[in-house]
Amino acid sequence: MPGPASQPKVRVVTFRIDDQDLSAREDETLIEVCREHRIPIPSLCYLEGLSTWGGCRLCMVEIVGQPRLAAACSTRVIEGMEVRTDTERLRRYRRTLVELLFAERAHVCSVCVSNGHCELQTLAQRCGVDHMRMPRRAVSYPVDSSHEMFRLDHDRCILCTRCVRVCDEIEGAHSWDVMGRGSDCRVITDMAQPWVESETCTSCGKCVQVCPTGALVKQGTSVGEMVKDQHFLPILARRRHPR
């Protein structure tokens, strides 16, 4: 009888990031390599243990020889490539993206339960966003406090879809989804029902922990009290999807 099919070999490639000579497996992405070597690349939708979404566009990098920017979360390393992660062009680009996120919804940090523990707030500080250069959208979104344990504030949602992906890929419930188009998109439970009426939600709280802002929080938390823990995710992801 023929033996088991041999696993295809994955090559190791060499390349340069910010003038550093590095090597990695050819199936790794730029953001994975940068995180491994502690090269800072901002991101809001990427999270280790979840599938790639590529929606925030904050992890864009320059690849020498290519006129367009590339998303580090979805670009795999290639032999001989040269990457730049911190240029004046990228700094301007990232600052503008962060400002647009603040302008799109009501991210008022001083009254947010995630104040001091928010990934968007931290990124704004690193990008030097200390004022708005564009008007805010005068649109208010509802707050869903129907669940006895958790709360959803659409005004603080950045549509990173972490909640959608962790619920589907790790918990296996697929309670969350996205409704609408463009700036009017919203995350919803089941068929846009109040959270408490969801028949699929297991109340595990994973969506709350992976949310980068104050959009998904625990009930009863006050300003600055919502601290999130995401260390469980890579462990659960490896157990659910072993290589």
C-alpha cells in the first residue's frame, strides 16, 4: 500500500525590512514577521488567531519597486523583497486614516469606558492625532444594552469585524455579522435583533475581549474601567485549527 502523502515543503526566504536582513517561511505574512521581530506596524482589524480581514488599511507598508502600498497583514514574504514600514508617506497615510475613523463616529475618549485601554486611542497618540482636521459625521447610532452581561455601542465601532470572526471561527456560533453598506454599516446579532433575543449567542464574551475600542464592553463598567484580555485567542485558535 502506498504510504501517506508527504507534506509539501515550505521554503525559507530571505528579505529586508527597514534595512534589517531577515528570513522567514514563504507562507508567512509581513505583519507576522514584523511582530516576531518586534518591528512596530499599526493595525486594528488584524489579530493573531483570527483570519485576515484587511479592512483597516493601517498596516500598509512600502515595497521597493512597487508604486502602490501593500497591506502587511495579507502580503506574504518573497525572496529578495525590500520593505519599509516607517516613512513620511506612511506616517501621513496612517494619521489620515485614524482621523477618518474618529470623524466617522462619536469616539469621545474622555467619557468612554475603554479610556486608557483602547487600541484606537493608543494608535491616535502614536500617530500624533491631537486634533481633528475634518468635520465629524452628524449621525448618532443606537446603544444595545439588552444583554444582561454585555453592551454594544455602535458609535464607538470601527467595523474591524473582530467580533464577527472570533464568534464564527473560535466560538463557532456565528451570532455576529455586518449589515449595510459604506459608512452606514453596523455589526448585528442574528437578523438584526436586539442582542438579548439572539438564539445563537452563547454569552461567552469573546467578542467583547477582542473588540479594540469601547464598542463592545461589559455591563456596569464606568469610564476607564474596561480592560480587555486577548491572550486566550492564539491558544484557542491553535486548538481549534491545528497545523
